[in-house]
Amino acid sequence: MLTMIIIILLIGLIFNLIKLALKLAWGMAKMLAAVIFLPLLIIGIALAGYVYISLIILIVMSLIGFITNLFAGTVGD
């Protein structure tokens, strides 16, 4: 009986660790996309001759970041 309880608890622990690993991987992927891929995309669009489109994308992304920080309460900190 004690062995069954330990096995059930270990299975629950394994599922929680898998969930934590997926959250970590998703957060790292978002950070990687925000820091590396989006600036490269804007630079590539600007170099291709579509400066107006890249400026619009840059302005929209800046506004989204500002509004997100405004609601998070971290503007000016």
C-alpha cells in the first residue's frame, strides 16, 4: 500500500516537472524571438527597401510594449 502511494506521488511529481520544463522552454522561445528574430526581421525588411513597412511594424511593437508595461505597472521603474 505504501509503495502505491509513493508511485502515485512520483507520477504526480514527474508531470509537474514536465509542465515546468514546458513553461521554461516556452518562455525562452518568446525571449529569443523578441531579442533576436524580430529585430532581424525589421532590419531585413528595411534592407529590402520596405522602410515604411518596417517603421510601421516598429511603431506598433513599441506601442504594444509600452501598453503592456503600463498595465503591468513597470513604466518608469
